[in-house]
Amino acid sequence: MRLLRLLIGLWVLTNASALEVDLIQLLRQLQSVVQPQRALRRVEELYAIERWFTFSKFHEASRYLAREARRAGFKDVEVRGAPADGVTQVGYWTLPLAWEVSEARLEVIEPPTPEEFRVLCDYRKVPQSLCMWSGPTPPGGLVAEVVEVSDDKGSLTSPGLRGKVAFTRRNPSPIKWELARSGVVGVISGYTENPELVDGHHWVNAWGDKGWGFTRGDTPLFCFSLAPKQATWLQRQLATGQKVKVRALVDSRYFKGTYPYLTAVLPGVPGREEVLALAHTAEPGAQDNATGVAAMFEAAQALQELITTGQLPKPRRSIRVLAMPEIYGSLHYLETHRERIRRTVAAICLDTPAARYELPGTEYTFYLNPHASASYVDALVLEIARRYFGSLDPPRRFFERPYRMGTDNYLSDPTIGVPTVWPYSGSGTNTHHNSEDTPDDVDPRSLRDLSIVTAAFLYTVAAASDADAFWLTRLALDRATGELRTRAHDATQAINKAARPDELVQRWADAADQLQYRYERHRQAILSVRRVAPRYDPAMELANLEAVFEGERRRVRAAAERHARQHGWSLPDQAGAVQVAELPDEARRLVVRRKRIGSIPLDDLPVPQRQGWPSAAWDTRLATALYWCDGRRTLAEVIRLTRLELGPDTFDYLGYFRFLASHGYVELIVLPGGKTASATR
């Protein structure tokens, strides 16, 4: 029996080594076929279309991508459309109305103005100088006085705004509903994310009264966006008491249309599962996000060429690309392809610049899955990055970060169930949502890196079988071991600095809680390998993980006991749990049942009815809490897990979920007194 176990172990190790060699070989093959200049061409061509950000251009971009997909040899190329009617909801997001603009211009007519400031905005010259979903002016335009809106909230309700054009250096999107109520005829934004881009116009892309897109019933205010140099000039004019009048002309319209998206496939074994790459279209920037779309296409085309020429075997699973409007398009795809999503085992989201190597902050960072969806794919993508970036001359740095909201990586929401990683890079000079975001700043080397890592991830998951499970679980185990040991080390350092008995007990309790929690999450990640290897039994890896966990827990306990002895203090027998004692008993008797997938942006609820509660559209903490709501855990358990994942906070979760339930977003189930719903694991 002992000999049999030894032979099995040797067989597993031999195959694991071969798999590692396979990854190295795959990266070499990809380096030989990925064509950065081909990807850069697609960046330039897509940018040339979408820089105008109208719905007709979005349709043109989808047709362009369909031609490129067919030319690259992809199969089942299909362009579909979400209803852009301002009413339909996908998840809890309300799809916006379609929008077109043919002309927009803003010029100063009073007082006499230097020529460089006379025409402040011209859509045909700088598209981003007009807000997306900007309302129209009367035919021929209108003339109105400009009034500055200060940071004082009272200035938004001033009667003096009626009939005027409001100028603000704040982001106008969050205060649009207040501006609309004040009676202004339009808005001039001086907001920017980067004041150093003095001639760059910030792209205002959120213009709904209640949320992101413009929906039915929203106020059709026009909105222009100034460059910082222009905004400073205008602000100075107004500060001197000078009356400034402008002529605004916007020829735009809203209508019921479609928000197009494209999907195509590299076929695997028919009828089996899929791996998904998704990148968003429908934005005017090169770095945001023509680079993500181009890298996704390049990754898929490189794999297609290797498979077609016989250098790679056809994978077990199909590889699908999805190019769609951010959130709106991906949610519609999820809602209308539920069976396909159930067969999608992993995804990679490419919403990222491909910026110049020489600029700081342009290295790739990999955002991982939320802990409620802990998965082996986190360890896998980091291993691919380590091997690829380490092979460059010189090696290129990369980073890992925990999950955060911000793009279409929400597919890892447990109600959707697709573990998703998100590689992201800064653009060096911040050109996010700015007219300065052009193809001139895209680096082919970064496009190459992104394409290769993406292709390697897609193919490795698509090809994975039961025979590959040991290697995948070992990657997850190695990552778990490293994190548990690092946390235990940091905890012992903190324990050794405790100055009071209560401080020592609290630090020991916090460390014990975190170790237990992280152990459970890594255990979940190891078990997730069964998604691609259902017959594999990871008993050996789980036993090794438990042994590491128990060893590190003893190490922390020993450090606490040693520190207590040195100071003549005593320790309780057991470390306590993360404190939830301050929570009302109601939180222990309530279970939150989710009704739909995804986050809750409240974009169908007027702001005055929100009672001060925030939108969870992009809020990582609220999304994390929502992810832990599985219909079995009590709200107290959800709060505890959220704080273990993200750290302590003072947010009123009970009040927030009561508010959501009162408007029908979730259901609150009351348990019999004192009964718990489920174990936290």
C-alpha cells in the first residue's frame, strides 16, 4: 500500500512538471505569433469610429469588429443588441435611451473675448467637449447668462439659477438631478480628473437624473465640458463680477434603439463548456477601451492561428470573446444567455490601458475574485504573469490586488458564478475619460504583454482536464500557504508590540479570526478546481492546507502566550470572533434573499426617495456584502464576512438592507428567534 502511494505520488509529480513545461512552451509559442502592430492597428481603427460616441457609431464599431472577427477565423460571429429604450432593466440596471448628435458648439458672445476663448467647445473638433446624452437646444441655439455653482449645496437651489447656464468645476454627473430641479437651461462643466492636461476636455459620460445613462423621464439638459485652461479663464471672469453670456447650440436627439454588442467563438469540443474574454466598447478613448478590445482580439487570433496550424491541440472548451458596452451590454448578454453562462467556467475582463513602458504606474495589476467566489483562477493568472513577465529582458513588474468594483469583472458575483480576473494598468499620465486619450500613447509592448497573458489564461483554462488538476490545486495551495504564513508573521509582529493585556487579547483574536477566515477561503479556492476537473479529489492538498493553517495558528498562539508571560498577563482559552455584539438582535434573525443578479445602482429610484443611502453601482463594500447574501446566511454573518474581507467599518448594513427591502430590491426573511441560517463556511 505504501509503495502504491509512492508510485502515485511520483506519477503526479512527473505530470505536474510536464504541465509547467507546457505553460512555458505555450508562452513561447504565443510570443512567436502575437502581432502587436496588428493589435495597434485595431486600436487606431476602433478609436477612429468610437471617438464620436453616438449610437450610430457604436453600431458601426460592432460591424467593424464583426468583419475583423471573421477575417481572424472566429466562428459564430454575431452582433446583437440590448434594447436602448430607457425602461428595460437587466439585473437592476436600467438600459439608457439611444442618442445621436450631429452638431454642438459653445461660444462666448459677451463680454468681448480673446479669440482663443471665444469658441469654448466644438463637437466636430473635440467630441469630448460635449457630454454624452447631452440634451438639445432649440433649433438655432439659445443665448443665456452663465452663473457659477459653488460647492455650497445651497447654491444648487438658488432661485437665481432659473433660465441660466450653470458652470461648475465639480463633477456635474452626481448633481445633475439637483441642477435640473433648479431650472437651469444647461450646464458647463469645468471638471477634470487631471488638471495638468490643460487642453484636455473631460468626457462626461453619466448624464441621467438618477444614475449613469439617460433613461425615460430624465431631464434633457445640454452639457458642455471645458478644458482646464478654459475653465480657469471662465471662472476668473465670473469672479470679477463680469456678466458672461454664451450661445449654445446642440443638435441632438433621444430615441428607442439598440445598444450593440458582438460575440464570437474559437470552438472547442462541441457542447462542452466555455471560457470567456470580455472587453467593453462604446467609449471614445484609445486606452479606455480600444486597447482592451484589441488585445482580446489579438489573444484570440493568436490562439486560432496556433490551433489551425496544429501547433496547439483544439481545447476541450470553447473560447468566446464578447465586445459590448460596459455593464449594460454584459448584463444583457448574461440575462439572455443563461444556459451558456452556466457552462462558462472562467472569464478575463480587459478594461485597461496599454501604456508606455517608461512611464511610472503602467505595470499590470491583476484584480482577483471576491472572497465569496474564491477560485483557483486567481493563483493561475498570477502564475502565468510570473512566468511571462519574469521571462522578459529586463523582467517587468506586476502586482496583485483584491477584488474591487469598477468594470465588468462583476461576473464573479455568486449569483452569476463565473470567476473573473481583471488585468489593469495605469496610463502613466492620467488621460482617463479625456480627449487626450489617443492612440499616440498606446505602447505596442504593453499590447503584446496583455495579449499574451490573456491568451495563455484562456487556453490553459479551456484545455484543463482531470489530469491537470494536481498542478492547478498546487498553485492554489502555494498561494494559500504564502498568504497564511505572511498573515501569521504580521500578526506575531503586532502581538509583540501590544502594550496592554486587552490590546494583546484583541490582536490575538483578530489574528485567529483572519487565519480561520483565510483558511476557509483558500479551501474554497482549492475545491473550485472541480469546476474543470470534476473527478479530481483534492484531499491531499486540503490536508496540506489544514496542516499549514494549524501550524500558523499555533505559532500565533505561542507568540501571544510568550508575550503575556513576559508581562505577567493571562490569556483566555480561546480567541474571540470578530465582534458583532454591537449589532441589533434583528441582524441575527434576518436573511437577505437576492432577487436579481449584479449590483443595485438605484437608477430607477429618484434621489430624494433614497433617504441618503448610496448607490451600489460601483461601491466595492456594498457589492461585497451583497455577494455574501446567499439566502442562507444571516445578516450578522454577512456583516462579519464583509468586515473580515475588507476590514472594519461603521456602515449601517441593517438599515441599508431594510431600505433595499422596502423598495423591493431584496427580500428579508425573518428566522425564528435566535435560530441561525447556516454556517459561515
